[in-house]
Amino acid sequence: MKKGFLEKNSAQSDEKTTLFKVLSRREDLFLRVDNSLLPKLEDDAKLKKMLDTLLRKRSKANRREIINITQHNYRIFL
């Protein structure tokens, strides 16, 4: 999955999850996505909506965060 606003971090990925860095100047936000959900996130509109929601609800004091996206909370995000 190659998106203009995500960068895959293969060094910290494993067989169950893939780690992506959200390209942002202000903070370090990482998404740890289950590999079973990667085909569902190919749609740019769904992924952008999810990221907008995550960035809006983040604490301003928190500069670095890893967010896990599993099968359960994927339904909550959308």
C-alpha cells in the first residue's frame, strides 16, 4: 500500500501487523495495522477519513503515538 500520506516502516513490521508512519511535520504518529485489513484500506477515502478522525481526537500534549488498528476497532473508526 503506497499512499502519499503514509510511509511503510518494514523494520518494525511483523507477520501479523504492518507499521506505517503518518507523514506530518508536527508530530510522530504511527499506525500499526493488521495485515488482514490492508486490502480494506486500499480505498483512499476511507483511510483519509480514519486519519482525520484520529488526528482530530489526539491530545495536543502527546507528540509521539502508535495507534493499533485491529479488526474490532476498524469498525469503530469508520
